[in-house]
Amino acid sequence: MTKDHRRVDYQMTQEVLLDDPDFLREIVERVVQQILEAEMTEHIGAAPYERAQGRKGQRNGRKPRTLRTRVGTLNLLVPQDREGTFSTRLFSRYQRNEKALVLALMEMYVEGVSTRKVKEITEELCGISFSKSLVSSLAGSLDTELGAWRNRRLEAEAYPYVFVDARYEKVRMDHRIVSQGVLIVSAVRDDGFREILGVEVADTESEATYQELFRSLKRRGLKGVELVVSDEHEGLKAAAFRHFQGASHQRCQVHYMRNLLGMVGASKRKELGADLRAIFVAPNREQALRIASSVADRWRGKGNEKVACHIEEHIEECLTCLAFPESHRRRIRTTNGLERLNQEIKRRTRVVRIFPNRESCLRLVTALAVEQSEEWLTGRRYLDMEELRENRHFEERETNGVMLMES
């Protein structure tokens, strides 16, 4: 009988992982070391032993450095240069998130709300036992850094597209476990890059909460907002209309679709989803409304008055993006741009499960937001904003032309 080599390879891999606990740590250690070497090559403009005309310095050995991670302690050799100008960006970015996660677990144990397993995990991560004073010291230094980021000045000339999303985490407060809203605001700047503008943890998602959040963002320099993208939360919309006068609101099409699909049975969801997608891909508002009217009539004819009325009353809230450049619409019609950050938050908070206090929750979410924002600002341009500027000029010319004819 022939062997399934794929099954054999899989079994061998499993045995290696189970028999050698250092297997994953060694892989991570090797990858991180390669990143350090690549950073030094970029810094001096030449690989080891390479004779390059553009060389900006010389290597000067390596210095030992340990990095404590969730897979164990990594023993690394950090490259040095003769001038002493090389400084890796790796440790500060990596440890900021590690510190926030470890501190959350530490606090759980110190406050006596966790289990023996949490103590084992945190001591493995930290390499030492810990006390309340150690936790307080570590939290203080990290909170100072993260607080400065949350209160930084927003430097872009304008932030035309603003996205607001909220998720909920469990937090222990006054000997009770309560749900706290994690509010995240991101934006596309006038240069086409994305940036996370603000992170807050609040008791509720209310108009007052969003009023204070938007007021804080404006004090820090948020301006030039043309479109706010969010779910249908009435308090959020009211606060946005008050603080960003002249801006439009785009209801997230994904949130809307989920809400509407919940009104029909499982057997009808595929058909309704196709109808909604036909509305959302329409090239202009007029055609989208015609399709929506036809869809509403068809579902009313099937006896589903609730779906028909919902489409007639709320579908226009999802079509605001059609007033903006066509190449932008796919990325401004939903809050999906924040989905990756939300997934990472969920992955980390699942480890903690219940935060020992609100500060612990804010610390971890902020650390993740800082990393995501840095990736966006140093990565590829998200949108070509020249098309939006051209649209503005065209609309201004049309408005001036109408005013001249009327006068």
C-alpha cells in the first residue's frame, strides 16, 4: 500500500514541535536576527564584505541583546557601526506591544483576579517574578509614551475621509465585570496616506461620548473633513454633523447589509444579499435609487414589508460615497479599513479575556493602534487624492456658473 507522504511529513512536524519546545523560538530568533542584519545593510548602504561606492559607514562587530517574547527569550546579536549611528527600530516597536500585553496579564495576577496559569505565563514572558511596585513602574513608563501619542498634534493640512468604529471589551470595575466601548478613529489624509487619529475607552457609545472625542480631535488639529464613515449609531451621527459642519455621512454598507440580512430567514439571505450588492455597485445615485425601488417592490410582493420599508427609508444613507471619485468609492463605502486592526485587537484581548481595569485596556489597544498607524504612514499611499481635488474644482466652477446665470 502506498504511503501518503504529506501525512507522514505532517506527523513528523507535529512530533518535532511537541518534542522540542524551543523549535518555534529558534525560528523566530533566526528571523529577527535576519531583520537586524538587513537594517544594518540599509543603514550603511552595503552588505557584509561588499565594496560599494555608496557605502556610508563600516560595520564594527555585534553586541549581545536579549528580547523577551511570547515564544521565549531570544538571544540576538545587534550589529554595530564604527560611528555609533546605527539604531534598530525593531525593539521599540515590538516591545511596546509585548509590554502592553504582559502588563495586562501582570495586573490580572497582582489584583488577584486570575489563575495560577496567568502567573506561569507572565513569569515565562518576563523571566522574573513581579510585584505591585514593578507593575506600577512598568505601566507608568509605557503610559507616558502612549499618552503622548494619543495627544499628539495632527499635522496634515486636511483629513477628507474619517472612519469611526467601535468594539467592546470586558473590564473589571468596582468589583463588577462591565462592557466598555473601545472607540477608534482613522482617516485618509490629504496626501493619500492613512493614519489612526484617536483611541478612547468609554462607558457607553453615546452622543456625549462622541462629542468629547471629536472635540478633542479638533483641538489636536483635525480639519478638512468631507466624509464621515461609520455605522448607523444616532449619537455618533449627531456629533459628527455638529462638529464637522458641511461634511457628509456614509453609513457602512457592510453593517447595513448584516442588519438587513438578519431580517430574513437563512434560505432568503443569498437572494437579498445579491439584491443589495446590485444597488451598491450602481455607477451613480440616480441609478442606485431606481434599483433600490425595484428591489423594495419585489420584496414587498413576497410579503416581506419590513425589508421593503427598511430599504426605502435607509438605503440612501449608504449611497453618499457615490458623490465622491469613482476610484475612491470601494474604500470609503465601509469601515473595513479598520478591520485588520480590530482583528489584531481581538487576537490579543482574547488572551486577557477580562481586563483588570480600564487603563489596562486602553494601554493595549493604543499600543496596537500606534503600530498600525506607523505601518500605514510608512507604507504605500492608500488613495490618489488628486481626483478629489479635481472634483472640488469642477463643483466650484459649476456653482459659480449657476450663480452668474442667476445674477
